[in-house]
Amino acid sequence: MSSIKKISLLIVLALVTGTAFGQVTDPSESRSGSVYSAVGVGYPIDLTSAVFKSQGVFGVSSLNRESSNISNPALWGRALVTRASSGIQFSSFSSKTDLSSEKNSNLEANYLHAVFPLKKDRLGLSVGMFPITRSNYSIIDLKSFNTSPTDTVYYTNEVRSFGGLNKFEVGIGFKLTKNISIGYAPSFVFMNLENSEKFRFSSTSFSTQTQKATMTGNTLAHRFGLTIGYGGVFRKSDVISLGATLNLPFSINAEEEFKSQKSVEGVGTEVDLSADLALTEGNIKMPLEAVFGLGYAPSSVLNFSAEGMLQKWGDFSNDLRPGDEVYLKDRLKFGGGIQYHPYKRNSTLIFSRFKYSAGVSYDTGHLRFEEDDISTLWLNAGIGLLSRTASSIDLSIQYGIRGTTNNNLIEERIWSFGFSVNLTENMFVRPKLR
């Protein structure tokens, strides 16, 4: 398969779900995600692929050179061949409170990424698109009121939240020395977040009504990366790697529209209610993010990783929705895992063509209600299916427990299945003449 065809395949994979990169979709065609994604500008999305997610880490200290790495710009300078990757994720949520429970699911695209070695193992160019936050939540309540002592009108109140913040990023990685690499990635951030409420009535005396608020905006953001690696530290064949990334805080000059759609005598009418908003334009300040990690490979077939992340959500502010800020706090996430590469032993056994991963992570969350943190414990596992080339398909499975039923809050049990494709091509290698 040619390089152009391979990258085209990834674009199709990224767009096939119809919810790629957190864009607002037709709510009637979307399924619901986490209830906690309705707060603020959506739930934060960790920047990682299935191959690292299955280890419970981000990949900033990666020792794996067989997969495209979107997490750390510094690693792009160590690219030997062109790599492109994309992934999708299916999540199933079982939510419960002290009084009720429900189940929902969500299918979404994660990212699209490609790395081009402008100078092999020295200078690499990266192009990527991925979500920063994502809101994908809906709930329907059945209610009633009396128009007379003998007449009751029933109606449904459907609340939805869709969209989020996304990045289109172009960056470079540069290998300074044999052991040290750095990277820089500027990006264009764009936001499209929709919150709506729809009323349907059992009586024809009342018309269907929808109220919809849409926030949009864009800005520039900056990300930096560093990696340091050494070999022969404790034994002749081992390798140790330190990695870190820094996402600087940024502000979005956002605008909000508030419109209502009513059905009058069977004819839909849209009314602009933006004048009723306290503000129609304001700044949204996004927090600083720092990710750091340590990787160690005692041999070529085995590696361990331990990584952590800090997001300063306590510094978040939204002029258009200042009420949400009281629920936000700084977020910490730590994880560690192992990956086993039996194919590097040149075994002919069928199961030696795979790579295996497992790990665990704990996320304090960025939300707090009634003094309760909305934390998540994740158990992770995965398998990589290798082709005869360096291309692979990586599968990950996660089980998470998020939130609590204390103080009438919601606890979520989450099954998440990730699928990513990593394609490799020697695009810039000139064939030798025979």
C-alpha cells in the first residue's frame, strides 16, 4: 500500500464515527458519554494512543520506537521512518445514584497523527489533530403539571451537551545530542460547544420548544517536550528514559449565541435570545499542563513505565459561565505499567507475533462536588498485532470506577475499548540502484 493511501485510510478511520474530534453533532444521532462531561467546557481528554493507554501511561517517556508517538514532541526528532496513526474508542457507562441507575455508551474518534523524518534520527516534523476536552452527555426527565384539577399534562425535558475544544497542531522534534532531544509544537485551538434543552408535551395545547446555547472561539497554543535517554545504566543491554512535556496556559476569546426554536401552528420558528444573556463575549482561560515520566527497559523484549500529570484546573475561568468554576480543582494523574515484546526473540510461535501490555492508573479528577473529588481508578490491558513490517494494530481495554454515590452524586463504572492503527512507510528513503 502506498504512503498516500495509508494516510488516506487513517483520515477515513478518524471521520467514520461522525463524532470525530469532539465536534457538535446532531444530538438525535449521538449517544451519551460521562455525565461529568457536562460541566465547564467538557471532560479533559488525555493525549495518548492505545499502545500507551494499555500501560496506564501517556507515552512521554516512551522507549517504544515501533509506534507513532503523539504525546511528546521531543520524540519526533528520533523518527527513523514515516509513521501515521489514528484511533477510535468505544465506552460503556453504567451510572448509579442512591435512587436510580442507567446505562449508556459512546463511540468516538480519538486523534489523527503523522510524523515525517526530515532528517532521520535527527529532525522530525509532526502533524496532528486531537481533542482537548469533550462534552457528550444527554438526559431525559419525564415530568408533569396540572392545567386543571382533572387535567394533567406530561412532558419530557431533554438536556444535552455536545462538543468541546480541539487542536490542529504542527510541530518539530530535534535530537540535540545522542542522549537529549527537544520538541516544540504550536497549535490552532478551536471550540464549538453546544448546550440545549428541549421540551415535548403530551397536550397539543403546548408546542415543542428547544433552547440552545452555542459557544465558539479559537486561539493559538504552545507545547514543549524534552526526553533524555541512556543505555547500559545497570546492565549492558538496558535503557532508561526520562520524558516531560509542558502545555502552556492559553485564553480563548469566546462568543455565545442563545436561540429558541418553537413550533407555531406546525411551523418552526427560531428566536434569537442572545440579548437576554449577561455576556455574549468573554475569555475562557485554559490551565497549564505538565506531564512527566520514567521508562526503563532491562532488555529489548521488556519495558516498564511510570508517568504522572498535573493540570491546574483551579486556575480555569470562563467569563460566560462563571458558575462552573466553583466545581473545578487541580487534577493529578499517576500510572504505571509493563509491556512485553516476544516478537523480538525471533520466535516462530503464533503468539510471539504480538506485544502485550498491562498497567494501572489513578486520576484525582478535575471536579469536586460537596467536598467529594470525582476521581477515577483505571485498570488497563492491551495487545498489539504486528504485520511483517513495523506497522501494527493496537487494542486496549480499560475498566474504570469514577465518582461516588455520596451526597446524591453519580458513580460510573466504565468499560472502554480502544483501537488504533499505526502505519509505517519509508517515504523519504531513496532506493539504492542495483
